[in-house]
Amino acid sequence: MKYRKKPVVIEAMQFTEESKDKCWSFVTCNKMPVWDSVGRPAMQISTLEGDHRCEVGDWIIKGVKGEFYPCKPDIFEMTYEPEEVRGDQD
């Protein structure tokens, strides 16, 4: 049997050297600053599945229950698309 994911709107932010401070504020669960092998900033996020590292270029997703987890950019692009903002339509 096959299943399709229900359409869900999530909040997400891409972790970059420029956005690291905003990402730090965005993630409200257990987190720890770390660095990658070349000294760039990274973030370790505690999830229900254990600790996961978010590195430069990764996306941080806020799940439907308020949980946070990192996602690699290629998987993010295959799975998510921008939500269209709907204005007042009279």
C-alpha cells in the first residue's frame, strides 16, 4: 500500500554563517553550539531520535508538535516548497 504525506505548513530556517544567531533564537529546545571540521559554526539539536548536528547550508525545521530537527538541503528541496501567502481577496 502507498501513502501520501498530508499537506502541512511548517516553519523552517536555513542555517548559514549569516543567519546563525537568528537560527539560535528560532530553536527553542535543547541545543549546543559546535563547529564543523573546518571551523564553521554548527548547532547540535536534541531531538526525539537523539542529538543531530545542523551544519552550514542545512535547514532547521519546526515540526507540527513544536519539535526541531535539521534537514539536508537536497532533502528539504525535494520535500518542501514555499507556502503562497494569500492576501485579502475581495
